[in-house]
Amino acid sequence: MLTRFAPSPTGELHLGHAYSAALAHGAARDAGGRFRIRIDDIDGSRSREDYVAASLANLAWLGLDWDGDPVRQSSHLGDYAAALDHLRARGLVYPCFCTRADIAQSLAAPHGPPNASGGAVYPGTCRHLPAAERARRLADELHCWRLDMARAAALAGALDWEEAGQGMRAADPAAHGDVVLARKDAPASYHLASTIDDAAMGVTHVIRGADLIASTDVHRLLQELLGLATPVYRHHALVCGPDGRRLAKRDAVASLAALREAGVDGRVLAADLVRERLPAGYSLQTA
């Protein structure tokens, strides 16, 4: 077994991150396997080195030792570019020149239910641009790359994955619409980078929050299209604060830094989290 914890260095880790990391670490160690760290640092405008250092220090405080050096997504940009080129050569992605304002305006009229992640399904404005117009705009306009979901899903056929303890679960990537695989301000989206990195690291079990279960539909499709192995998934409950809302990086009171400063024993906290014993006022809820 090989599990991983993949923090984004865009803020302080909080109690919810500790819960996820402790579960992944415990699963690997109980099975005599390996636990790796990946730093998801391709958001160049928000990623900060002090958050990288703080994340590693907090994991050490929790007693969650890891195997090997942490992997950095920013060191694997060529892998994402190669995957995108592969999909582009097969006619499975297309450039999208729409701004957020353009998309919001196009979605002002009803376009059916939201996608599986709760957002609006992209209406496909740029999917069928004439080749000449597309080439002209590629030369001097900012753009992202979207997956042609209908074509990709038809090519892949029926898909499923194993949800630990629950058996096989059918994937429904088409419900997400034409997802972005490379953003205007980043070389790869979460979907593309995480899927490629998990495979490259040899991750056998992905343990992450239930808020990401819908994303697994897309990841399973990308695995099929790129010929990548499919890990076992476990989507755990989310840590919520006293107000009943799931924690976010802006919740300073629940940050691991604040708990450390308050004198909390990190190793005891990690052991309690694995046993689902949360500090007073916090609870576990499914997404």
C-alpha cells in the first residue's frame, strides 16, 4: 500500500487536513506500506514557501513521518504538458477563450441542472469554433484547455472505481461537462495534475475528503484516456466547526499552528483523529 497527503501551500493547515493526513498515514503504516507527501504548488500566484515549511513542520508535530522526499508538482510540469499534448493529438481537448464574465452571461438563461460538483456545466461556447478562427485566436488570446467530455466519455465507455468498504461505484464523468484541464494561469488543473501525479507516485490508495468524491468521476476518465492505473479510493467525512460548516484555511482558530501554540500534543491529537475523537465543538459530516 502507498498512500499520500497532498497539501496546497496556499494557507495554514487546519484540523481537517490533520484528519485526512492521519487517516492516510495510519492506513499505510497498518498495512506495512509507505506514506508520501506531495506539495501541490502549481498555483503560482498563491503558493508560498513559508506555507510549505509550515505544512511539513505541522505534519512532523503530528508524528506523521513520511517516506522519501516530498514531491513537488512544480517539478513535473513537463508531464502535464505531455499528457495534454496526447489528448490534443486525439482531438479530445479544445482551447476555450471565454472569460468568467462570458461564461456567467451565457449561463444567465437556464441550462439544466448543475454538474456533479455543484457548479454550472460549461455550455460549450468554444467547442465548435471554426479551425481558422481557433488558430488565429490561439496566437494572441489567453485561453484554457477543456476536455471534450462527450467525445471522451464515448471513447472510454462505462467506468467505475472501488470505494474502500463500499465496493464498486459507477463513474459519471459526463455529468461534469467540459472540464478545464489546463487553466489560463496554471499549466494543469487539479483534475489533470492529481491524476497524473498519483499514477507517477505509484499511489495505490487515495484517501481524501468526501467533498472530492465527484471529482473521482473525472479522474477515472482521465486514467482511462491516459492508460493510467486506478487506485482504490476512500472518501472520508469532513471536519466541521461549531457552526456546522466544514473547515477552510481562513478558519484560524482551527489551524494546526493555533493548536500547537495552545500546547496541544500533536501525536495525541493525530491518534485521537484516527479514532474519530475530535476536540470539543468539532464534528464529522459527510459532504
